[in-house]
Amino acid sequence: MVWMQLDAAGVVHTHTGTWAGRAGWRTRDVATRVRVRDMEPAGPASWRIYATPAGGTPGIGAYRLTAGSLWRYEATIATPKPVQRIEVIDGYRDPPGSWPPGAEAPATWRWPTALFTSRAAPGRDNPGNHAG
């Protein structure tokens, strides 16, 4: 289980929880200042987590969550604008050049099934977009 929670100062924390049988749920705070947007299986006991910076800055980060508690950074795709929505489509394969608008693929990274939707943040240039 993965969820986000704000602390008293308003900082986003990413938590994980795993069921440990008779011991019950084991929870862990694994990251701060990233907003989890979507995730997909990445191996027998791991998930790839797609997240954006909590401060509304551009970029898409990929993290690997293994065994429900080991959180590891994998890669970042630079985007020209903040991304508010990421949708993973099972079995989708990116053709060359299909990155978010204005972004370039990292030279050593292959996104196995991700499709990204780039939306401008609400504000002066896009007052009607409040989806998140």
C-alpha cells in the first residue's frame, strides 16, 4: 500500500504499508516532497512509482519500491511545465519520440509502459485547469 500524507508544516510524505501476518501492518515513511501519481508492477516483488515534485516544479521522477519498504530513485524526465497527471497503460510501449511535450528521454532509461499527460498548473496562463 502506498499513500501520501501532509505533516504539520504542510510537507508531503510518502508512506508504504505491508501486511506482516500476525504482526499486522508495518508502515514506513519512504520519501518527502514528491507526489505519487501512478505506479506499475516492475518485478515479482517491486513496483515502479511515478511521481512529481511536491513544489509544482517540472519533472517526472521514477522510483522503485521493493518488498513494500525499499524506496530507490531510478530516473527523472525533464518536462517544460509541471505535470499534474500521469497514467500508466498496461502493455503500452512508447514509440521513439513519444515523451511528454517538450521533454527528452534520458539516454540510459527505458520507460516500459508509461504514458504521461502534461497539464499546465492552474494559474494566470491556465485558470480553468484544476485537475490533479
